[in-house]
Amino acid sequence: MSVTRRGLVDTSVEHAGIGGVALRGRIIELTVFPDAGGKILELVHRPSGVNLLWQNPRIPLRRTYAGAAFDDVWCGGWDELFPTDAPCELDGNTYHDHGDLWIGPWEWDIEHDNGHSAVLYLRRHSASLPCLMERWIQLERDSSRVEIRYRLSNVGVRAVPFVWNVHVAHAISADSRLHLPAHSLGVRPPYFGRADGIATDVSWPHFRDAAGIRQDLGAMPPPQSGLTEFLFTRDLEEGWCAVTYPQLDLGLALSFDLAVFPQLWLFGVYGGWRGHYVLLTEPSTGRPGSLADNVAAGTEATLDAGSSLETTVVAEVLTEEDVRALVAADVRQGWSG
């Protein structure tokens, strides 16, 4: 693809020696690297210069390849995990660590750019299943929202089971807050975090831990805590979640279709796993675990032969009014435990 500069699109972007595509509006700048698994590495609020996506401080962006352990090459950002999370074997087929869409390059093209709006089109076939994933990333010049439209197609002759996660790594600070419309969360071993010693689900956002101490799951523990926790929603009422930065009057909200992504996984690393400080929110078609785990539990998604699944995920940068409204809702919810 030749280098071009258009109204909102810049294909001359380079990071760690890898070429990328930037979509730049007045409020948002989004940078995508098709040769690195189609990763969205940056989602920047342009007036402040803040990148709301976490980047691994020890692992640079690189071209991904089959056989790599995902965690050893993961540089952060936004990835698509399909058709599994954990590696597994099922019906004689081997499924790679975190699926296979993050491995290798995606085909891409600039479908539209008139200076007021732009659309970046990307496509990639799955190696382990006869499926094609297509993405249309759309940005309006004056919008605080990025729309990502997906079409997942089964190009084979039999129905296929799958797990699909929209894997978004949020940059966090000690004053950050998590917001979501739920009442309780399940806990995924061995990452119990603040729920260590509790045998049942925990209530959202407040619960009492095994020592009887009040815990606020909406708050981020400091990195000195050394905690890691893997939680997931049991009763998500609406398809959205948000991470806010009250001191900056900024935040990032994701909205998605509950009919497609009925679960939300929350992997919080607060100085624990590998010494990182990051929060992952993952709208998912299944429960935490591998595709084989979900098939065994009957929680896998299925796509019939010759059919397609279309859905849209919206990422919205929140500013002062939205952030303060979410924080005020937390205050009103209070603590009655």
C-alpha cells in the first residue's frame, strides 16, 4: 500500500519500525497496525494528548508470528481474540494461545476519507477455523466516538463453535475508576485479588472481603498492592463499561451488543502479574476459559455454515460532564454493607 495523506487518514505512521495507519479527528486520534495482528495501539484524546490505551513499557510493538506465546509479545492496546482465549484442543483441532487473529498481518484498505469522516477496512482469515473476520473502523472529524463494525463469516460447510473477546487494555492510575451496570461478579481462579478467601461471587461494586473489610471494586488498588484479579459479570444489565480518570476529567467507555457479547471479563493487574499496572475490559461471547472449557459448559457461541454475524462496538472518549456524572452515580450508590 502506497503512503498517502488524506483528510483524516495518514498511512506514513511508523512505530518501532512497523508501519501503521492513523485516523485523526479533532478530538480523537486512533492508530492501527495491520502488520502487528491488526492491533489498535493508541486511542488518544487529542486536546490533552492522553493515550487511553495501555502500552507495555517492556515489550515494544512487533510483527506477530505463529508459535509465539501471547503474553511474551503482548505490547498492550486493543486486540481481537478469536476463537479461544486460553490454548486448548477440541475435536482433534489445536487452538492457539489467545486465538489466531492477533498473529500475522491483516489485509487493509482505506474505504472512505472525505475530510469529514474516514473508514479503515481490515480483514483476516482465522487459521484454526474456516472463518473470516472483517472490521470497519469509522471516525468522524468532530466526534468523540469511534465505531468499529464487525462481520464474522463462516466460510466452511459446518457450524463452528467459538469464543470471541474484544480485548481492550486501559491505561490506569491510582485515581481511576471502573463503571459498569452489574450487581455481582464471578471470580476466576487463581486470580482472586481482593476476593481472596471468598468462596462465592462478590457483589458489585462493594463487598466485604474475607477479613470483613469494605472493598470498592470500582477503585484501582495501588501498584504496591501486588494484586491480580480476574472477575467476570454474572448479570450485566446493559452492554457498556467505562474507565474514568476523575483528576483529568477523562474516560473511555465501550458500548456493545449484549446479544453478541453477554459477558464482560475484567482482568485487573495492580502490580501483580508480571509487575504490570493495567485493567483489561473484555466484552466476550463466553465465560472465562478456553473454547474447550466453554464447549464443555455449554457456553460457547456458534456460527452456522455460510452465515455471518454482524455487530458494532463503540469506543467513546468521555470528558468532564460525562466523567462527573459517572462518579456522582457511584457516590449516590454509596455503601450499605
